[in-house]
Amino acid sequence: MSEQEHYYCYKYLPFDEGSRKVITEGTIKYTCPLDFNDPFDCAPCYSEESLKNVGTTKKELIDKIGKAKGWSPAKRLQNRKKLAARVSQYIGSEKHKHAMLSQVGVLCLSRDPANILMWSHYAGFHTGFVVEFKIPVSGYMDEGFMPGVNLIPFPITYSRARPVIEFGKDSNQDTIDKALLTKFEDWSYEQEERVIEHERGPGIHSYLRDERLHAVIAGMRMKELDFELLKKDIDSLNKTRNLSPVRLLRARPSLTEYGLVIPGLK
């Protein structure tokens, strides 16, 4: 597969044992959206009109709830409005939000490996490192591609307004895009893409390290002892690989700008 059939995403990490396992063990952390530092992240609004019309747009759901209660068809019909009102109230509640998001794992990546704010916020004030993942463009089209294992991310849409979900009308993909892949536009400097893990949920999970891990970039303030440990991790990994070796690079401060230079990075 040629270079044109790949693109690159980056994960900012502090230097610690768990982060090193991205290299040594091929595992990486997926975070529950409920634990994100931005309280507006993954918190879309629901259209009031769509919630009012639940009884019409979600007849099958209302009927299913009535059946679960053991009600006869007549009783289900008699209580349809009450059930619809309860469903509407639940959908707009924090309880529903928690139920929807608690089983989802999210891996946040970036298209920019040299953002000084992200190095400060997510990579231990430039003492950590960034891992470069090589992502196949065709990964989106493979049947059963399992985004978590294959590390296939989806780009974030940045918006000034909070997304509004039309419950009962939006497709599953529209709902996912609005709930998980839309953020306030002030975060756009992160150039974020997200891997969404529905099957395994939040936690530490394996990924296709040999196919995806391409390079590691040490921070400009990384301690020399930590740099040597990182180098040993990568040297050890490269001895077991039949593919091209993972490269170790190091960020440097620009001499003329407020920015970073990463020698050797394309």
C-alpha cells in the first residue's frame, strides 16, 4: 500500500508506565465521554418538538415498553400517551445521557503533532511524547473493520451551536455524529479525530500495533533518563518487527517562532 493510501494521526501522552505500553504492549486507553474535561462535549440537545412527537415517531418503542409490562393491546393503547410522555422525559434526562455514554470508549487523536498547547495540556508540559499512527484510508470501507482494533478514527466537526438531535428522525449515524463527533469551535486548534469503541467500551484495549505504530516523538523537555527508556522500548520492539522500524524523533523549539520543529517528520 502506497503512502498516498495512508494518513497520519497523533496521540499526546505523558511519560508514564501506562503510556509506554502503547509501544511495549500495543495497548491504549479509551476514555468514557462522561469523564471528558469539557462538560459540553458529547452533550447535544434534543429537539423539543421531536420529544413531543415520540408517540408518533416511536410507536414501536412505546408498544415494546407496554408489552414488557405485560399489558394487553387495549391497555397499551389506553396508556400510549402516558408512556410517550415518560419516554420523552427520560430521553432528555441526565440518566439517559449516562446510560448512552457509559458503555462507549473514545480515543482522542490529532492531525497535528506539533501543537504547543496540546504538548502542554496532554504530554506533561512537553516532558511526555507523541505517538504517530499510520492510518489506511481504505479502513473506513472495510466490512466489519472494527474501528477500535484497527484504530480507524473519524474527524470532529467544530461548531458554535450545540447540535440538536431529532429523536425518532435522525439516523443512528446522524445521532453518533451529533453526540460524539461534534465539539465547540474553540477546540478546533486540536484538529481532533476520534476512534469510537462501542464493543469493548471504556478501558485499556489492544490495537494493531505492528500495522499502525509508525513513529514516536519525544517532548523537548523530556528527561534524558526517560528518553533512554523510551529508546530501549522502541529498540526492543523493532527487534521483533518484520516491518519497517518504528522511528524515534525529538521535538525542538523553533529558534524564530512560537512553535516546535520535529526533525525527520514528514
